[in-house]
Amino acid sequence: MSHERSPKMPATATNQIGEELADYARALGAELYGVASADDYAREFPDKPQPTRFVENAQSVIIIGLPFEPGTVATVLRPELAGLRTQAADQVSTSSVQPAGAERFFLGEENDILARELALMGYKIAKHLRHQGWTALHLPPARQDSRFRTAPFYHMPAMYLAGMGTLGLNCSIITPEYGPRIYVTSIITDASLPAGSPMEGDLCGKCRLCVESCPIGAIDGEGWKNPFACASYGCCSTCIAICPVGEV
């Protein structure tokens, strides 16, 4: 079974396909779901790798996501729970400094779980679209070049265009439901789906807690983060855990 891939597809058919796909994604377990127009992505973020780079005649970018568990996120702000300080007698350490990585001690495994869950969901959604006659590519979550801290595709612009949240001072998309404590991935397709639009207002209250709490001083407070400094400290996630927006 195949569908006519013309951008002139009747709105009723487009809406029906969009609703069916959203229901399918949620049935798989996605707690966040949004769609960005590939044309909007090209127009608003021309310097980023484009959806059409991956799928010829790409029309839509589907974003799915899962939140971190609040209990796990809370441990990020209590690195002493990792017990690494007492194991660091042979390292340069003081009573007031935690070994790098202690913040993510409990978060790391959950991060891996969410990545696997989303990879499987993305695979199934892309396969579902293919069975409906469309072309689709699931992009693995958080894939990047460790040398230059660049990614083959950027999910945050798509989230913004889909109306899923706004950019915070911690350089993460802040959602109304979970703040920045989410993990997402994207599926690019030539199916023309109903797309969202940027959210009105700004969810970031500019409280600067993320800026002031960064242990490595990687956030400048103007919407920019030094990715190399952040990585040098193990991407500790303090700026995400401390954000007061959403469920904590």
C-alpha cells in the first residue's frame, strides 16, 4: 500500500495520517511527541545539517522523547551519594571537590536505558512509515563526533519548531512538562505530516541557577555553552537537574 506523496494531499488525509502516527508513537511508549516541518527547519536553521541530507524530499521531522525519572535526576545534585570521594585517595582531591563524573554516577545507566528505548521506538516508527509507503530514517539519539562535539543532525531546532519547548540558558530545550530533563530522538520522513509551530512565550525564567551551578563554568548565561569544557567534566547534567521548570 502506498500513498500519494504530493504536498497537495488533502488536509483531512494529512491530519488522519498524523493522528494515527501520533497514537502509534504513544502506544509504543513515547511520552513526548512532536512534528516539525522540514521546510521550516531549512528556513530557520540553514546552517544546520538539513533533513533532506538524509531523506530525499523530506517533509517532516518527528521527535519522540522520554523523561528521566525525578528520583534519578535528584541524585545529580547530591554527588556525594556516589561515594567516589572516599575512593579517590590516590587522586588530587579536596574535601570540597567531587571527582569528575560523580554527578552522573546514578544517571548514566538510566541514560543508556532511555537511549535504547527511544532507539527501538524510532526504529519501529520508521518501519511503520515504510510499510505505509513512505521513506523514513530514524536517527540514533545523541550520536556525535567526540572530537568536534558536532552531530550529524540536531534535534533541538526540530523540538523548537514543533512547539515542544523553548531554549533555556542551559542550552537545552525546556519543556512545560519535564523542563530540560528529557531524552529525545528524531525520525525524518517524506510523509507530509501536520507540523507544530514555535511556542509563544519563554519557559526559561532566566533564574541563572544553571549558570551559577555549573562546576566547570561552561555556560555563559547568554545562551551559549562551551561543549569542550562541558565534556571535560563528563557532561555532569547539573544544569539540567537544577532547572526549576517542570517536574523535578
